[in-house]
Amino acid sequence: MVDMDKHVGTETTGETDGLFEVKNLLAAVEQPIVPAVDVAEEKTPEEAAAPEKVETETEQAEVTGDETNTSELEAALVADLSPKAGYAPRLLRRGDVIDVSVVKLERDGVMVNAGGKGDYYIPLNRLTMRTDVAVGEIAHVGETMKVAVVKEEDEQGTAVLSKLKADQEEVWADVEKYFEEQTIVTAKVTKAIKGGLLVDIGVPCFLPQSQVASDYRNNLPSLVGQDIPVKVTEFDKRLRRIIASHRAAMQVIRQKQKKEFFTKIQPGDIYEGTVNGIAEFGAFVDIGYGVEGLVHLSELTYGRRRPVEEIVQKKDKVKVKVLKVDPETGKVSLSIKQTKPHPWETIEEDYPVGMILEGAVIRILTFGAIIELSEGVTGLLHISQISNDKIRKVEDVLNVGDVVKVRVLEVLKEERKVKLSMKGVEGNEGLFGREPGQATPLVKTGSDVDATGSAVVEPEVVVTEAPAVENVETEVVETKPVEPEVVEPEV
């Protein structure tokens, strides 16, 4: 007969023998610890010293062996108690970025393998932000990709993975590097919002209006869709906050361009620039590369000196010639007039003898008037050539600012002189029908002469020139009692 009780007991002991052994060993490890503390507390220091030394020497090997065996068994026990015990350890933890292999393409996602027995599904919206692409366009079987663990693996062996998040984490790492190294990067302007712009440098970031370069600060919508250089000035990964600056990036770029520019620029070079500012002594012109030069008043025109605003206006596009360069101070002297040939070089071709043209009276002399024909070209209208009738004084007919029709009598290129005449030239009839010092009357001829000789402008010009005329003609005023009557209406 078979002793069933004994047989059953033997089988039960065999099935659980390993677990009992582990428990017994753990208890054995714990037992020497507690009594040792108690004994040490009860004994005097003299009595406790010798036995402790003996115990250490005699039992050291046994204790070491027990600890080794216990560590191995504890590790085995933890592995046995794992939810996935028997086929694979837990591999995926939240926040990890791992490499996976694409094993299958689905209609709305992909199946990937992370190196274990199980596969994981990644939907399309966790692969890319684009909604107009198919799975086959962004993933291929056998391809390896980096994914982030959004939710770690549970007891059923499922986990949430995202390629999109892994890509973003990689970009955030790059952005943090841009911030630390103050690197200039290219950003895509996606939208103009209140207070600034939204730009994309791989991740969205904010560009305040105050950090936009001054050229575009008042016209932010014009930048939408453009690529612009920026620097990351604020970065907080925890708060997902990034602030960029276009102005700071442009300052760095212009400084670099300016330094390179001064190694190339030479006197005599011609550039096209923009008038950035106007002063009493000249105009400031931006010739690019972060360089701004001064065009002195004397270098604006070949003609007579006039206020800067009458020659150039702000934001005008002008050609300039480099006169002088000082790399140490960063100063550049420019000229506008020297970009054009001097008008006297072609005077004979431009003003042939017999030609009739218009000119403005810019100065009254005792023997005639100086007429400005064009920029840098003036001619003399002698008093004898004003009219066929005898003229006592030039002021009896002409005032400064009058626009008259004249004929070219003679051109002396070497002496830079042009002789003019009003005799027999039509269009000057209105000049002879007015009192001395009176503005040119408006005649209904439709000519430019009548339009420019308006009564609004003429009195100001006459007043500024009148003292010079009186000083020259002092003797005439004393001999003619009629002159005081002529002067009184002017006052």
C-alpha cells in the first residue's frame, strides 16, 4: 500500500521547497543582527571587545557567504514576482527616448518593436503633426526611429509611444543649445499677433514687437511668411517658454558685415544707398552692411548751396561716391554730386548758341543778373540784354526768383561763362508791366513761367536780396528823388 498522506506531503514539500529555503535563509540573515545589538548593550566595553573580535574572525567567511547567497536570491525573487516574469523584464519607462523598429504599416499608424517579444502600436497623430500625409510617406518597414515613452508599459504589456514627442524633445534640446551658445537661427514667421509675432524655430516661440528690427517694427504683417534671423533670449523648458529677438540677431549680423565691409571699401567706390537722416550740414546715407556715411552740404549738388531738404528727402534712394574711409572710427565721407559728370564738361553740347531755355534769377548785380540754367550751370544776363528799351536798373524789371526765357549768346567753356539775352524772346512780357520790386503778375498764358512766379514766394526773396541792391546803388538813390517813393510800397 501507498501511504497517501506521506506521498501528498512529499509532493507539497517538493513544490514549495525553494520558497521555504529562501524564507529560512532570509531569517538566518536577520537573526545574528538583533542579538548582536542586545549583547553589546548589556556587556561592559572590556567584556564586549574580545568576543566581538573572535566572532568576526571565526564567522566572517560564513556571514559573507550568506550575504552573497541572499543577494542572488533576493534578485531572483524580485524577478519572479515581476508582472512579466518568465519572458522579459520591464523595458519602457515614462520619459525615456528609445529606438524602435517598424515591423508593420497600418492604415492609421504603425506597429513597432522595442527589442522584446511584444509589438507596440503608434497612431498617425503621434507620428507627425501633418494631416495630409499617408503612413507610407513617413514610415517604412524595417526603418529605425526614435520614440518617446508617453505612458510606461502596464501589466498587460501595452505602452503609449510617440515619435512626434521624441522629435520635439530633440528640437527642445537644440533650442536649449541655441540659448546657451547664443546662436543665430532662422525662424519662420507664422502669425502676427497682439504685441508681436509668432515664429517657428522647430518649436513655436514668441517674438515681441520691441525685439523686431526697427525697419519692420511698424509693419509686422509684412513679415508673415518670411524667414528671419533670430536669437533665443529666454528659455524655460519646464514652462515651455521661449522668447526670441530679431533685433539682437540683426545687430550681430550688421556688426559682422560692417567689419568685413571695412576690409573691402576703398575711396572712389560707388554705392547705392538710402537717406536715413538730414542735418543742417548734410545728409546721412546708409550704404548697407551696417555702414552709414555723411554727404556734406558741399557734396550734395554742383549748383548753388541750398537747404538740404530742397535737394534730398529722407528715404530717397541715391548713388554716392566714397571720398574718405576711417576704419578705426567707422566714419565714411560720401558725395552725391561726384557720381555725375560735371555739367561744364558737356556745356557746349547741352547749351548750343541760339538755344532758348528757361532760367531762374538767383542774384541781382549793378550790371545785370545771374541766371541759373541747371544744376551747377549759371549764365550772365547783362543789363543791356534785358530789353530793347534802355533800362536804368536791373531791379526795374527783374527780381530774385523770377523765371525768365533767355537765349544763349556765347559759351566760354574754359572760363566757365555763358552769356544770355532776353531781347526778342517771347514769354517775358509780364516782367515789363509791373512796378519796380513788384512780384511777377500772373498772366493767363498757361506757361510754367506764370505758375512759378507766384506772389506767395516772391516777396520773401525780394526782402532778403533788397539790402544788397541798396548798398550797391547808393549813388543812384541819392541822385534820384523818385526812389523813396518806390521803396515805400516795398516796406
